[in-house]
Amino acid sequence: MPVTPLLPQGVNLEKLLERLRYLSWGAADILLAYSKGEQPPYGFPNVLDVQDLGDGPVSAADLAVNQWLLEGLKSNFPSISWELISEESSKEKSFKADPAAEWFWILDPLDGTKDFLQGTGEYAVHLALVKGNTLSLGVVLIPEREELWFGVLGIGAWCENRDAKRSQVCFSSRERLSDLILVASRNHRDQRLEDLVEKLALGGEKAVGSVGCKVATILRGEADLYISLSGKSAPKDWDMAAPEAVLRAAGGSFTHADGSSLKYNTGDFRQRGCLLASHGINHSHLCKNALLAMDIIDPGFLV
């Protein structure tokens, strides 16, 4: 029996996907131009100035894609009442999300700004549609690989190239914890994470930038597990929402170490705790082991 996706009234899934393709590849063109030192399209300035606003660097590329996505969602769906929340908008002192809104877009115009500036290519664009606290769909764009990942909860997940040719998710078949490959942060690590990884005794590890790029390695079968462990700072809604939506739509798992779900639009953008994303095989066993390990590494830590 066909599943009806969770969407606002008056929004057709195919029309929405069509518009998201256009906006996503437009964002890719903007970012690729900045990364090559070329003139960006759509009239954006060609100087890649960088500011540090406390939570990390913000470049002209972040701001250009932010404007492109926000204006695009508004102009393409003028009659739909949804709140638009982005990483860049949230930094404005006057910004406040509407607590009465039913539908939200949670956007990260450039996840992995440090990787973008360092030239690793491991950066992504995130778009997630949420009803209340419930994810509906997610988009993860990886410009340097020309990969556009879609995940529609209840429908499925897939990857597209610029010609909209689809390729399917290809999780690995690794099951035993001692065989699992961890994809970890290059720029956000501390000793507690090192201790947790050691106690889990996994099969290997690779370092990747953006959360979207990390989850994509799981979707391709190159890795099996991602761990986020908050400390002095924590990932935010826009870091996690779109990658979670795509991974879960594909049949994977994304939870806290105690098995509880991530929650969005709570009034606090921070996603604190020990978060685990995996291809879903033995996820509950993985959570149990992580929970036991954290009790030793950092007793009282709210996972």
C-alpha cells in the first residue's frame, strides 16, 4: 500500500523535489565558484572574506548560499506557511523562531566551513523539513562529489547526480562491532571521544569533515558508524537534521546512546549528548556498549 509522505497541505512531493534539485545545484555552483576563486553566479560578490563569530568561521560563501536557499524557498512556495531556520539566521541577535509554527525548514548553507576553507572538499549543504519535532525529509548536497542525497521518511533514500540519475544506498554488511568502521571528525575531538572509541574496540576509523559527508560514507558503505560527543560545544539542529533524515529514510539509525530520539525545535538548537548514527545493524548493541563505556569515562554525563 503506497505511503503518503508527511508534507504541508498543498505541497506535492514531486514538485518539492524538483524545486529542491534546482536550489541544491544552484548552491553547488555558488560554492564551487568560491572554492575555485571564480565569480559566483546569481550576482554574489567574488571576494571570499571570512569572519569568526565565535562558533567558528563564516565566509561569504556561507552567506551567499544562505540567501540563495532562503529566498528560493520563499519564492517557490509563497503560499506555504513554514518557518525558515538556518545556521546563519540564528546568529542574528534579533532572530527568534516562531514557537507557534507547525512546519520548519532547518538549513545549514555550508556544513564544514573549515573543510571548505582548507580545501579538503568535505563540506555539504543541509536542508531538512520538520513538522513540530518530527523529521519529514532531508537533503544533503556534497558539491565536490556532485552527490545530492534525498531522504523522505516512510518513502526511502537515494542519491542523484546533476542529471537526476539515481543511485541507491549501499550499506555495508559488516555486523560485528569489532568489524565496524567509524567515521569521525577531523576538527572536533577530545580525549573522552578517544577513550570511547578505544572501549568500543571497533574495526577501523576514517576522518571526514562535514556531518553530511560523514553520513554519506555510511550510505555508500565506506563506513558504518558516526559518534558525536558534546563537550564545551555541541552540534546544532542544522548539523544533524538533514543527515539524520536521509540516514533514517534509508533504514539506518540515528539516536542518543540510551536509544532515545533526537528532538528538534525545542528552543535550544544544541544537540547535546552522545549521539550515534549507524547503518542500523546491531545499533541497539552498539548503544548499550557506548552507554556502559560513558558511565566509566564520564559518570553522570547526560547521553
